[in-house]
Amino acid sequence: MPRKAFQAHLAALAQNPDIENISDVCKTGDDNEFQFLLHLPDQTSPVKVACMVLPDVSEYPTNHQYQMFAVDDNCPRDVSKKLMAVPSCDRDPVSDLLNMVSAFMTQADDSDDGNSDDDVVMTDAMIDDDGSDGSDDFDGDMYGDEDFGFNEAAGAREQASAAAASGDVTPESRERIRNDLMHLKAAGFKVAYYGGTNRATKCHVCASIRIIKLGISEEAMEAWHVKPHDYLILSITYHSGYKAIEKILENVNQSRLNITFRIGLSHTYKPTHAEVVELDSSRPLKEPETLSEEVAKLEDSSQKGWRDTFISRPLVDLFNSRFIHILDSRYKGMSWAGAELYSHRTQGAKNLQENELDDKFWAEEDRPTLYPAVVTNDHIQDCAPQDMRSFPLLAMQFMLRHFVRCTEFCLVCHCPLDNDLAAIKPYVCDSELCLYQYMSLSFGPSIEHEILTQPLVVDLLISFCYSQCEAGKLNTFPLGLQLRVPNPAIRATVGLGVPLPVYLADIDHESGETLFDYEAKTLFLKNENNFRVGEWVQIRSIEESGSAEHSWRHHRVVHIFNLNVTLSEVYAVSLDENGVYPSSPVTDSKVFKVHYVKYCRNFDDLSLEDKRLSIIGQLKLLPTVEEMVAYLSTKGARLSTWINRISPTALSILRWIIASNRACILQVSESNMIKGMNDETWMQFRFAMGAPDKEKKFIASVQDTERRLRLQHPTIFAWHGSGLANWHSIIREGLHFNEVAHGRAFGNGVYFSPDINTSLGYCGAMAGGPVTGWPRSQLGITMAMALNELVNAPAEFVSSSPHYVVQHLDWIQTRFLFVKCKKAISAVAQPAGIKDAFVQDPTRIPRGDNGNITIPAQALPRSRLRSSSITNASPAVGGASRPKTKKSNGFGLRSLLGGTKGAKDGSSRANAIDLDADDADCDSVATLEEDMEIFQEPAVKEVVDTTSKASVLGKRKAAADEPKTDFVAGHLDLDSLPILPPPQNATQGASKQLMKRFQDLQKSQAKSSLATLGWYMDGSQLEKFENMFQWIVELHTFDPVLPLAKDMKAKGVTSVVLELRFNDNFPFAPPFIRVIRPRLLAFQQGGGGHVTAGGSLCMELLTNVGWLPSMSIESVLISIKHAMSDLDPHPARLDANYKNDYAIGEAVEGYIRACVAHGWKVPDGFREGVLDMDRAKAVSNV
């Protein structure tokens, strides 16, 4: 237990610390706090130090943090300051912390030479040397991102500490960080850097790029649950300071422990502070708290903030376990493919000698040509041998290799898959171990999400698998999962000669005869009880006639007592051939004889035929998809909790069916339905198969043929029909002609027909189908066929009459799947009138069973639309498919340059099929100002002759370059503000922290001009108020283009006056910050700026969720000013009654309302703590 471990460690140190310069270690009154005496050579008396374990001891010793401070009031200031700079020992035992304190506090202080405050913390990411961001497209939107880095000088304890611990930071090391990130920037990525530049300080590098720039097809984006304007982010955490690649590869095993990775998506190019802390990879990937939360994250296209990608788990596992080893091999001359193969082959083994290495490891790897350069670039090959290489850039390129090309690799062992089975969704290789890990580690899709969002698609997938088993064609099975099934001892022939399982009792330990109490659901065994709680058993009354499968009832064992086995009240049962549940056994007694058969046969040991029969038996026992939806919607749980209704075997088979589906199938909406089908029992699905780059290969073929044959209509549509027993394989392997099913009278290729009636014959409709289908299906599928888009070159097909026989798979792209049902389904609707139809070749329009097929233009991918191929198309359909850019608010680079980007030749690209259309990024987020600091050249300190003319002229020029401001410091009448006494429970620790933060703020203010800072705090207020827990700060010099700045100018208001109130738990609780004056327009009246109607700030940064103890007050003020400058959704404006000050009561209520509205946690005791000082003032005035 964490608490016991902490107490045991503390007790051992209290009894015998055995650490030089440390004594009297003891526990204080709080569970998470202890004290010790620190003996310093230059101090006459020891210093008493208090230390807190945060957030509490429940995280000890893996995820906790330490916070230390001197307890004595007379502690020398330099000692207190140095104590705050002790290097981080977070996640280490108490003994390691005390050893670090002893070593750090007693070493020669060669770092504090008066220049330590001049150390520039390089926060976040990236600009070029000239300060511009030339490689990014800006839309002019400045996001009100609550993230402004760990900008704390950079977090008092961690940021300043490591430099003293490991020696001064050299200009060379700073330049190396800058150089590495410049490489990342030049390669086309956005970059954010969190933390200090000291060599032992934890820091984070985040590299990101828009999904739309990766050349991923729309179908793949839909299948992968990503949006075109999401940012794909790689977060790299250096736990012991930034390391260049040469240093990392010096000790690969150690580096693998000190560097961790996370991969995710976000609406902006970098995570927030709270997300960065959450992304610390020493913690496991966070699971969604509820099923509804998981579904909402995947379905909400407007969701903001960090979220994992569909393959974050396997990619993070690859990075954290093998990437640095792979990179080491790559650096020795192997290609990425060779290094990956070598890493896989040598896992758990000693490294092979160079002369023993397989030639495959050294083989060159061809770069794919259909992906954008940003995906295929190779930093190692592209760099000159003498150039320094960037570790973050190599990591980002490796991540893109496995993200964009994820379907080419196994998701577990990450070895290349068989290219002949390329698909739009990633999966695992043929290894049973990989399948087991894929299923057990939840690397695949969430079946609950699929059931809730696409229930008819799940019904479709189960039906396809059932039909293939029923026809005896299924040859790929869920092996290696340790599935337990009943022994199919005897078979009977039912229906059309198809063998189905019939379970009868035998005489071995797997089965037998015994008595069963029907009411108590209890088996009474005779001799030995070899049952276990949780396993499943099937029973059937001996008195029941016949041996049909549906007469068996399948129960879970819930309790065992001696020879009595209690079974679950709820049980699973197969439907009969008419889809009817069997009746209860007819007997005069509640106790009767039964046969029982246990689930104890290993599925992997069965014959092929028995495997198929067992899958059929388990699928018959599943609830209907409608019942699953009802359970998930009502209980809010996962199917694995429905333990008495779905057996583990049936659930694993269901998971395997859904996870192994490698096609993208989505039900067509009513507005996108195709016309020309008169039978209301046909259901329509959008259908995409093949590799993610298949769409681009298809479009390339279309373009080439259109140019070569000068076609007006470059594509045609045609039907492909196949029996139900084939579709389980088709959606996993795609259409091909590897097997002969109906003969090939017209040559080798994939067969299509422009007439639906021809394709119906190949669906089994004319001869009668050999399968009956899944009895629990809502759809009741009787046949299925696909409508495909083909390159319009029939003369070049193997045959064009009476069938199209297409020999080139790149000339084929499946678009729609049509499924015929036994009965009308409520979800099936007749298509609405089509306003914008895709114009087809009039000589080759496909025919449905109600005339010619008409396809809505919006039902096709945007990459396939062209204005000349749409009838009466609106601009939204037939025009440019690029995303609509947001209105510029005047802050972006584009507004400074004037105008927007367009085609170089002035023409529109909407009238051509554009292979590079996905590479556009017209809605890019502007790089935040703080992210531009790291690439600015460091200032060079020079001795200047202040009397020289050049010096005077230089000063005049610098002054002329300063921003203009009408703010005058010191004009605020402090007597007009509420002056409050300190809180009654103020602590020394909080007071010392506030004094240090106050001094830091004064130092920053002294270094820069008023106009540059944009904020001002009167240093005399401390003496006037005599309260360290209440600060007054003025925000001023807002950008003159802002509506707020214009209002202030017009009304003669020069600043926004803020009050900061700190409680006794600072810095572990955020301050309460409100506007005192002027009064701003409320949000309900069209105002904005993240200020509530009561004047408090509506920012997650100022809640327990977003607050970090290491944050500086300066960074908080900058964040507030940026938030007030945010124009989304409305700009901040002055209220008509702007001269009326806000009252503290309305500010508190506004803050609480904002927290409740956003789901933020209100700090414990917030209302009482904030109002405590007002009450004390009221009492003192009585």
C-alpha cells in the first residue's frame, strides 16, 4: 500500500537517516508532510525544512511530487532560495530526495553569480531566425489557448534547479536545442517546447502537423475517426533534461528509461499545461471514465483538447519499448525496415555480431511515391554526414511512418503485413500471439462504440461471418485466445445438408447426467465437483424430446457449495429454425434429470469443421444487436459486465468479428441515398476497402486515363454480386480474382455488370441461397452486392460485353454496399429527391431494379467531385472542397502581409481531380507568441560607451521601436480599492511562496518597458495593504485593433484593474482573480474576453483542473491578457456602466457558475476562503 510504504520509509529514516547533513527526520500532523533538519557548513544552526508529498501519499512512490520550504522565519534568504532550486526528485523515495538535498545544498555555489535571473527559459516552439513562420499557413485566428508553457523562470523549483545541480548551461547546449528544433520546423512541423534549458530539468517537446497535410483519404479519415483539421501530435518527455541524439545513443538502455513518448490528436498544435502533466508517460494511458464519455470523444467533431488516436496504444508501446533501439540500428546504416526487423528478431536476445547480421537488415528501402514528402522524408539520408541530426525530427518521421502507413504493419509486433491484403483499417499479422495481445490489450476498436453508433453495421458483420461458417467456407479463426467451448460430440444434418452442432451428454469429465432444481437453478452432482465459478455450462432436460440445439440452455456458474452448483438466473439459448425461443421444460416436478456439458474444450484444438460449428453455436447465443444497444444505453457499462448473458467465448468471437473488419462501412443517410432501387427492403451503406492510399492510386489512374483518352466522363459505375458466404472475406481482403468461384468464361479479372439483374444471379437469388443467415439478425440478410466506380476505359478491360472484366485493381474503387433484407426495416427510407446529381457517362449508366441509378454528388468523396460532373451543383458540392477559413481577427501573419493565398496562376483548382487536395492547410492555427522565443538568437551582452553618439542614436532607435502606450504607472488610486486583512489561517509556507512570487514579478517588471510587458503592479501596495494575500495588477496596452482597446481609448480608460486573492493553500491551489474595473459587457449581452457577468475570470487555468503549483504569476497574467484579447465567440467590450466597479460577491457567484457550466471542479472551501478576508474586514470595521 502506498501509505504504508511512505510511513515505513519515513520511520526508517527517523530511526537512522544515515544521510550526511540530514537529521531529525520526523512526521508532522498531516499524513503527507514531514520535516527534517539540514546542517549547512556556513550556518551556525541547522535549518528546519518542511516537505509535502503531493497530491497525497496514495501516489507514493510512483506518481507523487515533492514541495519543500524552510520553516524558520530567520532562515537566510539565499538558503531559502537555493532550497527552492533543488532538482526534482518526483516519483523517487524519500531517501533519494534527502540525498539530493544534502548533495545540492552543500556543493559550491558557482551558479548564482548574479546572472542567474538572466537565464532565458526557452518556452514552447518555433519561428525562423527572422522571427517569421514562413512554412505555415495562417488564417489570422489567435486561439485563446489557456496554454502558455511552463513559463515560470520556468517553474521555480525545477527550472532553476538543474543548472546548479549539473553545472552552468553552456551556450552550445542552448544552441543545440535550438538547432534540433529548427530542423523540425524546417521539415514542416509545428513545435512547442515546455520547460527549461538546464541539462537535468524535465522538459517536453511537442511536434505536430495537420491531418490534412498527410495525404490520407477521406475514407481512411472516417475509418480512423480523425478530422482533416485535427493536429497529430507527438509528445516527447525528457525526464532528466534535453539530450541530443549523440548523447541518447551513448547509452540506449538508459535513454529508453529517461525518454518517453505520447501520441494523440488536438484541435490546436500543442497540449495545455494540465494535458502535458497528464501526458507524463510514467502514467498509463488514461481510459475513458464511462462508455458514454468514450463514444462522445469519438463522435464529437467539435471536441477540443487532447485525445488519443485510434492506434495510440500500439504506437506508444512501440516508441517506449523499441524506438531508441531501432534508431540506434538505423544510425549504424540500416534502413527503417531493416532496423525494425533487426529489433524484432533480437528482442530478448543479445545483440548479434555485425558479421552475423542478415543481409535483409542492410537492404535499401524504397520511399513510397504516393504520400506527401513530409511523410516520406528521411532526415538521416537527407542530412549531410557532418551535419547534426535532430532526435525530435527523427522521432516525428518514424511516427508518421507508422501512423499514415499503419495498415502496412502489424499493430502488435509492427512487422510488415502481406501487401496483397492491404486494407483501410489496421490489424495484426497471422501470429496467434499478436492476435491475443491485440484482443487482450484493447488495441482494436471499441465494440461498444461500434454497437451504439452503427448497430446495423454490426448486425451486417455478424451475419456475414455466420453465413460463411454456415456454408463451410470460413478458414480464418480467432486462435490463440484460449476460448473454451462445449464439445460438439454429435452432429445432425439440418436444412440443406448443413451440419449443425447438437450437444449430448457423454461419460467423460466434461459432461454427465444429474438432477437440476429448476426454481433454484442448482445442479446436484453425485460424486466429484470439478466446476469453477465463472465458467459456463449447457444443460437440457433428458425428458425433452428431440436433440435440436435450441433445446439447450447455457448458464454461468455463480456459486459452488460441496456438490451443489448454482447457476445464473439469466441464461442464453439458441433460437430454433423459425427464430422462436424454446419453451420451458414441461415437467411435473421442479427437480428433474438433465444432461450437462461444460465449456472446457480449447477452441484451437478443434477441427476446421468443429471450429465453424462452434462459432455458429456461440453466435446463436448472442443477444440481438438491439438488445445490446438497450443494455449499453441503460447500464452505461461495457458488454463484459453482462456476465450472466454473454459468455466470454461469445464476447471474444464478437470482438474478433468487429476488430478484424478491415473495410469502412457506414449506413447511408436519407439525403445521400441512391435512386433507382424500388424495393424498400434494400439497405444502402457507404463502402470503402483497400489500403488508405488506394483512393489516390485510383484517382491517379483516372487522371492518367482521362488525359490519355481525352474523356469527358472519366469513370463509370457497375455492380458486383457475390454470395453471402463470400462477403466476410471480401470486406477483409477486398475485391480480387485470386480464386475462381463461377468460372472465367470472359477472362481473368474482377467481374462487374451495368445491370443489377445480371449481378443478382451471382448473389444466389436465382438458384436459392445455400445459407439461412444469423437467426438473431434484425436485417435478415438474403443477398448483398456492391456498386463500384471504375475507370472509364472498357475498351482496355479484358472484356466489356456482356460483363466488364477489369484486370487492374487500381482501376476499381468500391463505393456502396446494397443489402437485401427478408423484411422491411424501419431504418430503411426511400431516397429523397436528389438536387445535385453526379453526372455519369450517358452511354454507360448502371441500371437498378427501378430504372437508371442516380447518385447524389455529396455521397461521393470530395476528391472525386468536379464541377463539370455535377448537375445543378451548389458551390458546397461542386465547388472547391477546401475547408472554409475563419474570419481573420487581425492577429495573423496574413493580415500583416495583406490578402490571402490563392493559386499561382489565378485559376481555381475545383475543376480537376487533385491528387494534392488533401495537402491544403488553409485553417492553420497561428503559432503563439511564446512559442517564438526559443528560436530567437540569444542577446549578446556588450559593454557600451554611453557617451558616444552611436550609443545615443541606438537608444533613440530602440525607443522608437517600442510599442506605444498611453498607460502611466502609479496613477491608480489604491485607496479607492478594497483593502483587506490577511486570511485568518494564513501559513508561513504560503506567505514565503507569495513573497518569492511577488519579488519575481517585480524583477520581470524592472527588466522590460511598460508597453512591452502589458501589465503593471505597484510595488508600494505591499506596504500599504500589509497583506501578502491580496494583489492589485493592471493590464494595459491592448492591441489597438481590438474592440476593447478602441472602447478604452474612447472612454479614457487606460487599464483593466485586476484583484488577485490567494488562500492559505497557495501554491497548491490557484488564486482567485477578478476584474474590479472597468465593468465589461456580459456574455449574455454579446460580450466576451472570458470575463463572467460578475467580473471573475472564466478560465480552466484558474481551477484545480488546470492549475499547476509551478506556474508563475507572470505567465498567468499573460494568459489572462490573451484571453481578454480573444475574439471567439465574442470580443470583450466596455459596458455602458463601465465606471461601476464589480463587487466581490457577484464575482464569486460568476466564477462558480462558470465552473459548473464547464464541468470544472470548484476548489474546496473556495467561497469561504475568498470571502473570509471580506468578513474579517467587516468585523474590524465594527
